[in-house]
Amino acid sequence: MTFIERLASREIYRNPWMVLREDDIRRPDGSAGIYSVVDKPSYALVMPYDGRRFGLVEQFRYPIGERRWEFPQGTAPELADADPVELARRELREETGLRATTFEPLGRLDVAPGMSSQRGWVFLATGIVEGEADREHEEQDMRSAWFSRDDVEQMIRTGVIADAQSIAAYGLFLLRPESTGAPVTDQGQ
């Protein structure tokens, strides 16, 4: 299969959190075009779970002008090459003060693959230990709280949780055999 070929690339804008670039491309049929791409570092989304409840954070999201409940998540440009589990550990501690003994990988998400190269990893954090949050200055309005599975599902249904990554992460959680009550089987047999 023939893919789009990048012929040239120009950086249009840069700040500490993102780069906007414009690429000259050639499509499979040979026609020329341009493609704008937002490059952002990979992120980790963490689902703190104590066996009955999920830990969520609420914060003001400037681009949409509203406060939103979501799972703890974030990037660290200075840790762009770090192990995703280390990024997950950092985000959980920073945003909630929680520590976890286990970080189970649930999957990977592409944020907006039609315009951005950013990808994220989803982890279920268990073996939770409470602690003090160590939030960044930009996160000073953040708060965290625990919610039952029923509450989380109701928050998704009613739009209280509207963050696409959080909803997708919850879907990955539900696909785990342990989450549905289905028997866990050895995949190798």
C-alpha cells in the first residue's frame, strides 16, 4: 500500500508544550498538498482504583472554558523519552498525591490522529496509598475525589465526564475480563 509521502516540513510555531508544523506532501495518486500537524509529547492517563472507587480530578480547561472531571493525565516534555510507567507514576502523585504499587497497562490512545501526533498510554493503578499532591502552578485550581463505578458511569452518561481520553480509558477498563465478571483465562491455551 502506498502512503502519503512527506517532501518537506516547516516549523510554524513552538512553545514548551507543543510544536505546529506544516508539511508539503505527495498523495498516493501523485498530487501535491499540505498537511498541518500539532506535535505534542506522549502522555500517560492513570485510573486510580481501590477495588470499589476511581480517583478523578477536576480542573478548569481553558480551551473550552469549563471545569471538567477526568482521570489524572498529562505530559512532561522533559521526560519525552521516559518509560510510560514512570510518567504515569509522576502524574498520579503530582495531581492527586496518590501512590500505587501496581500500574497495569490497559492500552494506547491516539488523541486526534487527523491533526496531532500525540499518543497516550492508559494505566490502571492499584494498591493505592494516600499522600499529598504536588501540583504544578498551572494545576492550582485542581481538586480530586473518589467515585464509585456507578457514579463514574452516570457522570459519563450525563456529560459530567466529557473528556474523550477518560471515556476511552474507561472503555479499556471495561474490556478487561476482571471488569465484566467473565472468567479470566490463559490466552496461551
